Amino acid sequence: MQTFEKDVLDSLKNSYENKEELIADIAVVHGELLFIHPFREGNGRTARLLANLMVRKESYGSLRFEKVGKLEFEEYVAAVQNCGTKDYTKMINFIRSIFPD
């Protein structure tokens, strides 16, 4: 049986040549963590914290989760659901839309 650590975390890069590579890795980690829902409470907060740690490690500002309104939240939920089939396209687009300038 594959694990979150083996499938996702072990595949992350140590450094990124461009922000698109970083966005893709953030999308996978964020989406998978939310999809597997490992905690009784705090999954969203934990996933947002980890995503922001990944961004800040590469010297970018924080992701702009505060931009997420009702319409964007519905897209966000659909993106998380797609991660269940390893389709990260929607999550990549979502992370790109809240990536710091």
C-alpha cells in the first residue's frame, strides 16, 4: 500500500527552477492532504499552513487564501475532489490564482 509520504512527499523537489514547478508541487501536497483528511479537525488549516511554508521557503509571500469567496470555494472543493483521481489540474489553477504577485 502506498502512503502519503511515499507518493507525495518523497516526490517533492528540494529547489525549484520556476514558480510553476512550485505551484504544481503545492497543488499536489495541498490537494492530497485535504483529500485524505487525516485529522478529525484542522485539516484545512494544516493544509494552508503547509502550502504557505512551501511558498515562503522559496522566498515568495504568503498565498492569498483570503481572496477565496463563495464562487472560488466551490471551485476549490471541486479541485480537492479531483485530487482523489490524481487529476491536479484544477488545484494547480486554484493555487496559481492565489499565488503572491
